[in-house]
Amino acid sequence: AQSVTQPDIHITVSEGASLELRCNYSYGATPYLFWYVQSPGQGLQLLLKYFSGDTLVQGIKGFEAEFKRSQSSFNLRKPSVHWSDAAEYFCAVGDYDYKLSFGAGTTVTVRA
Amino acid sequence: GAGVSQSPSNKVTEKGKDVELRCDPISGHTALYWYRQSLGQGLEFLIYFQGNSAPDKSGLPSDRFSAERTGGSVSTLTIQRTQQEDSAVYLCASSLAEDTQYFGPGTRLTVL
């Protein structure tokens, strides 16, 4: 069965600084990989996804993620964070049977 | 509508009562999913509907949980004889076949 690990429960970053959120997955074949963001009291918004092809994926709000098969990772990055990026971020993996398995989430705090 | 909608946004009920949660998927989306988000368990898959196929109920935690999807559109998740451990945010998502899932804002259920 697939699983996702997000090693960092909470990250604090200064506004304007770079951000990297880690995600490791366990899956036998090439997975479908997603990053979602959840603001307080809101549902999940898709940031980006990887199905195949180019391993560097661009998403909304200036985020990008890189799929590294050798490391079973799909880390999310943003070069310069804004206060509005404070939220909880979830990495998810899905396969042919469509069910998503989510990591535990990483809460990002942005300090001025 | 433009996105997935869910109602009610909040539901408070007494232990032992039945509750119904509603999901309106994005128009034209053939697949519909229910997930549960709780403090202890994170985001968990509950059930999946795809077209006229039999639903995948493998994630339902007990036989107190059931779901229907009428006319290939609106879905209702029913929890019978609610327990305090059922308190969570219930999220609905929809997609075109097995593609990216788009989530609704969720229903926060509190069982007293």
C-alpha cells in the first residue's frame, strides 16, 4: 500500500525567505503525486501535481516541486514566501485506483 | 457551480443521533470521493463513486457509515448513531474519471 511521510510538522519562515517542504512516498510503481494547501477553515486547494514527464513541476502561487524517483521524494519549494502562504500543506500520493493517501501535513508559519 | 459545495458547513449533534452530510460535485465530474480529516487520524479516504459502477466503500470505518450518489451527481454521507469519535471535518472531492481531485470546503461535525 502506498504511504506518504512529511517529516516536518511545523516550519517557521521569514517573509521573503525561501521555503522547502519535504515529502517522501512509498509506492511500488510511478505514483501520481500532489501537493495541496489548506488555509484555516478552508478545504484543500491543489497547488500542483505530477503524473509523468518533466520531473520539475510548476504550480500556482509560485510553487514548484521536483519528483526524484531515486529518493522517493516530491519536495515542494517556493523561492520567496509571502505572509499569505501561512497554511497547512499536504502531500498526497495516488495510483491507478484513484484513492489518495495523504501525509500528516506541514504547518507553515510566516513571520514578518 | 464553479466548485464543489458541501452542506451544512457546520453540524453539531448529540451522541446517538443520525446525521446527513451533502456534497454537490463540479458539474460534469464523474468521480466523487469522501474523506475524513480528524486530529488523530489525519486525512482518510472513506468512499469513492465512479459513474454507474459500484462504489468503493473500503475506507468506511464502520457499518454506521453509508453514502449514496443520486443521478450521478449529488452525494449524501450518512452517519447513524453518531459517536464522539465521529467528530471530524468531512471533505468531499470530485474529478473527471481518475484525474485531479478538487475538494469542497468541508463539513465540520461535532458530536457532543
